[in-house]
Amino acid sequence: MSNTEQSPVVWSPSEDTLTHSRMGRFKAWLEQQGYGPFAGYHALHKWSIGDLETFWQKVWDYCGLVCDTPADKVLGKRDMPGAEWFPGMKLNFAANLLRLADGEHADHEAVVAYCETRPVLRRTYAELKADAGALEAFLRSKGIQKGDRVAGVVTNGYEALAGMLAATSLGAIWSSASPDFGIGAILDRFGQIEPSALIVVNGYGYGGKVFARQTDFAELIAGLPSLKAVVSVQQLPDEAPIAGDLVTTWEDALASGQGQAPSFTPLPPDHPVYILYSSGTTGKPKCIVHGNAGLLVNHAKELMLHGDVGPGDRFLYFTTCGWMMWNWQASALLTGAAVITVDGSPGYPSLNFLWDTVAKENVTHFGTSARFIAGCRKGELQPAKTLDQSKLRVVFSTGSPLLPEDYDWVYSDGAPNALLGSIAGGTDICGCFVGATPLLPVRRGEIQCRFLGVDAVAYGDDGQPVSEGRGELVCRQPLPSMPVCFWDDPNGERYRDAYFSTFPGVWAHGDFIEFTEHGGAIIYGRSDATLNPGGVRIGTAEIYRQVETVAEVKDSLVVGRQIDGDVEVVLLVVPADGQDITGELQKQLKSRIREGASPRHVPRHIVQVNDIPYTRSGKKVELAVARLINGSKKADNRDALGNPEALDHIRERLAAVGLLSE
């Protein structure tokens, strides 16, 4: 069966969208200058990777990005790694995110912050700029300089955004973690980068409960001897602030610098703006350094052109400050949209809460995880039938592959008039390789397209593009938001090893992907978690697609167990409330997998467990369970897991059924 037959169209752009979306207007603007003409999106994409330098210059110009000194050229060196973007340019990241904070846009809402422990906070662009300037002046008064690191243990709210803007305005590097991280996990991250300043909450609310963390965070401060200043945020108004000689309250810090404008210090194009982290499940996380010009221009392309976000729009992406989607969300400020932040549990006080907020705030762009959409489907929510979604144009999904059945739910009960944009990339590029465009239809179970300027293909083991079928997701040409380096990796060896050791000179991302005949993409899971029963490579997502649409199943995880020179598939299943994995249900699951995938996908063993381990950013931890079942002695970093006790339970269950290798 061809992909076309498998993937019916579930949404199509209107003529108005084709013409008046930002990408539609960008295409017409290029044609007026003599480029093209472009028959459609795929022709535009082909040009974008065929004339990379012109394309990225045109993105910079069309999106209205600002710099103090223009670049000598777009690309100096084209090497990967080591591409040199916009050599000679001087610019400031925060200046671009606040470029609309003056003039007619000054009084427009910039941030609307929801959380479980404080009233909704609303701030305009002018107020956000003033607070960023005041906080920058405070940081300078404490000796914080260009190149220093400013770390945040903060919730997804106003202070995180203002703190990041203050830091990046003066040329410091912002790095954040979520306050639900254990102290060990935070020190594994910040201990490597030695921050000079820390912005920290005194606790957080989640699911109707309050978690005070003053004692923990005092321990954190003591564990970071590089600190010169700490700013304490009263996230829990009824709890004591964090104590200590270095500590200033948020209010006092702003008051001390009141009236000072942001400096918007001009910086080179590869000056670090963010440090992000790998999940760290097998040791200390890698510290991934992103440069300001490359990240800026790529986010402008992704948000303004692919996402169609602009002034007057209202953008809500449910995330924490420990996930790259926070950084992506923050860049929505450069579009002039209002950023609606939500901190707390997405299921509190009910699973409808985010959808209620979308309706109440007239949200135009709503982003969430594939896991949340699956939860809405299983919970039989019907926001399309009960709430006003007249303003909602785009629903973004990421974090894991979105099941075809979840497309069905979105287009029946979720948000039937919106473009469902399944987007995929990673922390490594703080952006996307494949995702959404307003110029193409949405097909059930498929990501719409390769992103503009992204030369992505599927490679076989021989290092050649596969003509059809699956392979390794690679990028053959430089992308501006590829990291400038890893922190403390002076000769670049760890960086090269992470992305360029498989196919020299070509970025190998680590996803198992298929590009369809009409230019869409299907991701089958992480390539390091693919299974090889009988020597045939299959993706874990293919099994999840069959299992997680069964009503009796709440969650699942699949791994390969090496035995007698082959691999057998082991499926761990969390039953839905009130259910058990009976012999009858096992038969049903095996039959469904055989028919929906293939006989090779059918698990040899199905084991009932009470929980599945996830990273703190919500990704299933397949590799830790695979190492466990195959007897690896390599220790896992439990601090990287949101629920490490799930791994202990799985170890007990596997031992009980005789599946643990000695």
C-alpha cells in the first residue's frame, strides 16, 4: 500500500491561507524579486536548499531582524561541524525579541502568565522591556559581565522571560532548569557551566499541591561557588523566601535598576545565547551551546513562516523551563504575538484546563505534546464541541510521534478547523528539521514537510539516501541553529562524535524516518532504540501506534532483548485503570500488532507494569530499560528521570518473569 493511500488528507489550506499566510506572502515577495516562480511549497523548499545563502539572507530581511553591524556574507565556512554564519555581524538577541516594544506595539500584551499558585499576570511589551532593563542593571551592579552564565531554576512564567532578556541583553548566557528537578540533576547541569547569577523560585505548584523548596535550593546555592548574586522569586506567596547572603528578592532587584533601559550589547554572531542540555540518562548531560544569530534567524523562520505567528496572535506552548520548547516559545516575542505561559499540571483542575485557557485567551496558536493529545483522546474530551475555538488556527504537537488516531481525534473532537502541525527536531538544534507549513495539506499520521533551508533526507547504512522506505534522519548542509559547540569541549571532539561520527561531514540526528512520495515524513522513533528481530530494522513507534489506541492500555514501552544472536521484542504495558493484562488481552494486542504492523513486530513477551519511565521533558526512556534487560552494567543517571521509581519496579517485574539477563 502506498503512503498516499495510507494517508488521507484531513486538512487543506484555503485560498486565503495560501495567499495571505506569512509563508504565502514570503513566496510572493521572492517571486517579485525574480526568484522562482514557485509552483508550490516543494519548489520553494528545493530553491531554499539549492541557494542556501540567498535563502537565509531573505529570511533575515523578510522577518525584519535587526543588527548593529551587517554581515560580510551569509556563510563564511560551510564545513560541518564548523559552519560560519553571518561573519562580521554584530547583533543582540534580546534586541530582536523586543524590537516591537516601542511605538504602536508598546501597549500590546507581551506575556500573560498562568500558574497554580499566583493570580494571572499580564504585562505589555513596554513593561517587559522596562523590567528587562531594570534587571540587567541589577545584574551589572553585581559584577555580571558579557560571557557570564545566568542560570534560572524557574517556572514557565514572566520572570523566566524577563530574566532571559536581561541576561542576553548584556551579553550573558542564559540557561534554565525546571524547579521540579532534583538538586543532583540541577547540579549536573549548572555545575558544569559555573553560573555567576541564579534566578530561583521558592517552590512551585503542581496538580493542586504545593512544593516548597527553600531548603533544597539553599543547598543548590551552596553547591555553586561561582555565584555572585541570587534573585529569589516568590512563586509560593505564602512560603518564606530563599535565605542567604547572596539573595535579593525579585522586587528589590527590579527596584534597584528601575528606569535603566536594556543595553542591547552588540555581539558577534556565534556569541553564545543559550546553554541547553541533553537528557543525561547515561551520565552528566551534554551542555549544548547555541549562538545568537543562528538561533535567531532559524526561530524567525520557524515561527513566522512555518508557524504563521505575528502581531495580534496569541501563542501558548505548554512547556517547562527544562525543555527546548521553552526557548522556542520565548522567541515568539520577536513576532509581536502575546506569549501565554502556563505553569503547573496540564491535567489540573481537569484535562480540559488547557483547552479552556485556549478559548478564554483567544489563543491562535496552541502547542503541546503528542502525549497530551493522546490523553485527551483517551479521556474522550470534546473541546471542539464545548468551547469557542474561533480564533485557533494552528495546533502544534511535538515530543514524540503523533499517532494517526490522534489526528482523527483532533479533526473530530479537538480542533477541527486548525492546521495540526506535528513538528520534530530537538534540543541539539533548538528547532525543527521537519514540521508544519500553511501551504500544504495535512495528511493523517504524517508530518507535512521538510522545513525551508533544511536539506534533510533518510540515509541507509551505506551513507546514501534511500530511494524509498526508512533510514537515518540526516541533514546534508549547515543549519544556522546547529550548536556552536559543547561547553568545555575545547577541541570539539564530543561535538563531532555526537552528530558527525556516523556519516562524516553530514549531521546524523538519531531519528528513524521515512520521507513519503508527496514530501511528508513519518518518524518511527529514535534510531538507537530501533529493534532488529531477524535482522529487520523496525521502529518502536510502529508498535506504540497499535498498542496505545487500545482502550485497556494506558501506556507502554517496547525494547529488544538480545538472545541467541537475535533480538526478541519485549512489550511493557501499563493497563488502564481497573484493567489487567489478561491472556485474552495479550492475544488481542499481538493480533493487532501483527495486522497493523507485521509479524516481525509481534512481541515475544508482554509484561504488565505499573508505570513507564520518562525523562523530565516527557520522553519515554527506552534505552535505560533496554540496558537493564540486556544486563548492561552501565549505571543510569536517575536524576535525569521524572519518575526513577518506575525503573525499579520494571527491574522487579522483569526478574519475576525471568527476563533479566545475569
